Amino acid sequence: MSRRQEREVLTGHQVVANAMRQIAPDVVAAYPITPQSEIMEYFAQFVADGEVDSEVITVESEHSAMSACVGSSAAGARTMTATASQGLALMMEIVYIAASMRAPIVMAICNRALSGPINIHADHSDSMAARDSGVIQVYGEDAQEAYDLTVIAQRLAENHDILLPVMVTLDGFTLTHSAQVAQLLQDDAVREFVGEYDPLYPLLDTDNPTTQGPFDMPDYYFEHKRQQVDAIGNAPEKFLELQEEFNQLAGTDYDGLYEGYKLEDADYAMVVLGSTAGTAKDTVDMLREKGEKVGLLKPWMFRPFPAEEIREALEGVEAVAVLDRSLSFGSNGPLYLEISSALSDLDDGPRIYNYTFGLGGRDTTAEDLAGTFEEITDEELEKKMRYIGLRA
Amino acid sequence: MAIDLKKYDEIPIAGVVPGGSTPEMNKTGDWRSERPIWDEETCIQCLQCWQNCPDAAFETEEGEIAGINYDYCKGCGICENICPVDAISMVPEEEGEDE
């Protein structure tokens, strides 16, 4: 029996703040930044109202926020934070350290373009900058997914075979500020699902003292980085297990590292992260009505990247449009590089094209994406970076 | 000093040192290129070397400098610099080992 609450109209901020309230972390350290601030405003209100007894640390910067989170996590406290854009950029030094110290901090990233020019709207340049930091990254399509992924992320992060920070991303404004229909779980259902945090080396366990975060010379740094490879490598299997367990609770049918939408028999596929997958579903429906065999692949998990699963899903298609909402100047987009690498072993694999879209919150419509599907049917289409919605 | 280097899956994660780590357990003065030599005859026991040593390499007995603990001295030379009577001189490590 589903332990969902009634359907409500909620913003991305509200669902994430409620997930945090239900998870009831010991410590939340954060600094306000658009479009993340309301998560903390709602959460601070829950604390002030006595609905959750977390210690909220209001710090002077995101660098300090993440530093406080690392300290708190090392102490053995369940720890969460949230940020976006410049905040994540300022946090970045400590994000790497959190991953290397195996601190299972769950953080909402409200995707926003990195300056400059300064912009407050959605793209993925912020979370993609954290791509190589060692954190697990999952991308939500809508408020419901952002909520569900946050609840799942807590267990994923704290698994002793993983013990890594998890970034749950949701597109700024599109998801954070828009009111959508979503269903929370009952409070006790979330509490039971996440359970008690069982830290492996709590610094406050003075009967079993530990030193944490020490200096590594060349004789051990490499070995410690290699451990992180194994840790993040354990995430996909655990994520799938947790999805199953979550389904029991929520009546959902999550069953993969990516969502395939009308992909099974598709000749042409689109790969895109985050909220634009919702737009792409409309495009797919629109084109399917016209008899065109198109489908969508939306990775939930970007780090670690589920290359094998995605190769199996895409190997039969004619052509793939990979949509990146960030640029890697002088190269291809980060998602394209992953897909390209995943399909590189295929002898007769699909043609793969890279599209950049939606930078700085540029709107991308279902019609725009129909044009993209149309374009990749051309077998002679030149391989080069293409841009959706750019005046050129 | 032979060190038994462990494989990546043989060590605790994240560089955690179970049991904790203090200088008492780890000698930290093994990368010195110069070592201070203390001349007891010249020393006026002003204790400025003891006070300014960034580690705790100056050993004292009953309030007086008694010697230098090379297990912790990094060879920074602050003691030589601070000494008002030139009772401390830095010498290359290889030479110093013989003294």
C-alpha cells in the first residue's frame, strides 16, 4: 500500500525542504543563493516551528557551508546542504574534500548558469563543474523526482560501501519556483526508509578515536583516490536496490539508472538531463502521433555514468541527439562525451550529434526539439556542435 | 627506514587513521635537510629557541634546554635565527649526523 500523502501543488523548493524535514538531518549548513534560497527559508521555518530538530548553521559563504558540513559529517552527524551556481563554485574546493573524506552529505543543487555574464536562470554549468569531484549526481525531471531522489539519495550516500556526497539537481526556476503537482510520503514512511544514520568513523566516538583528513604523500594519495573509484562504482547497484524499496513505499515504478520514454522501438533518440526531458516527452508524443518512431532517454544518474546500460538502450537506434545544457568550451558537451564514449565500442552504432540548448535559462520548446529530431534523420548531417534556440 | 606500503584495499577509507594519530606515534622529523647543533657551553638558557620552535623539538629538564629531539625537528632554522648568542648552528644533515 502506498504511503504517499495526498496530491498537492508544491514548488521544487517546497518538496526538497519537506524531504529534508522528513529525513531530519542532524545538521544543515547553508548560505542563501538564488534559486536555492527558499529551500533554506522553508527548512528554517520547519526548524523554528519545531517540526524538525536539525541544527541549522547559517554561515558566511558556501565555502564555509560545505566546510561546516564536512566537519559535521566527520563528527558522525547526518548532514545536508543546498546551493546553486556561484555558491557551488565557491564550495567546490570543499566538495572535492567532502568526497575524498567520504562524507555522505546530501545536497540539493538548484541548477543555475555560472557567471559571467551574471545570470540567475537554469543551465547545468554549475553541476557539470562538479562532475569530476567524486560526488554522485542524480538529475530530477520535475518536483516529484527531486523529492523522490532526495529521499533515495540519503540512503545511497550513507551506504557503507559508498559513503559519498550526493547532489540531487533540479533546474532553477523551472523546477525550483514552479508549482507542480507532487505527492510527499508520510513523515514516518520517510523516517523508516532512511533509518538511523550509522557513521563508520564518527569523530565524536572518543572511545574509538580517529584522525580524519590527514595529509597524503605520493605514497598513499593514489591509493585513496582509487578507493573513491570503487565507492562511486558501488552506487548504481545500490541505487537500483533502493528504487525497488522506494517503490514499495511510494507505489512508484522506478527501475533504472535512466528513464526510457518510448525508446524500445525508436529509430531516433534524444538524450537530455533534467526538466527538459519533460518537454522532450511532449515532443515524442507529438511526433509519435504522426507515426515517427522517436524516443527519449533521460539519465537519472550522471555520476557515476551508467555507460553500459545506456549503450544497451541506444545501440539499435539510427541516430541520437545528445542535448547538453552546458558548454565545455573547445570540446563537446559533457553529456555528449559520455554518450559518445558509451557507444564507441559498437561496430555499427548510431550516429551521434551534440546539441547545446537552454543556456542561462533560454527557453526550449517542444517544437524546438521536434526540429532537432527532424534534423538528425538526415544521414548526411555534418558532425559539429549545433545550437537549439540560438540566434545565428 | 623500510615502510610496508599497503594496497588500496588494505587501508581504511578516506585516509582515516583508526586509533588516532599524534606526534607521539609518528616521528615527523625525517625530511630535514639541515639540522641545528646546540652548543651547551655558549647557551645562556634564555629559552627563546624552545619558545619559537614551531614543533616541540627542544627538550628541557628542570626549566633548562637539555637538547634537541631530532625525531621532530624539521630543520627550519628559526632557532638558529632567534638565538641571541649564536649557540645554535645549522649544518647539512649528512654532516650533522656524525656529530
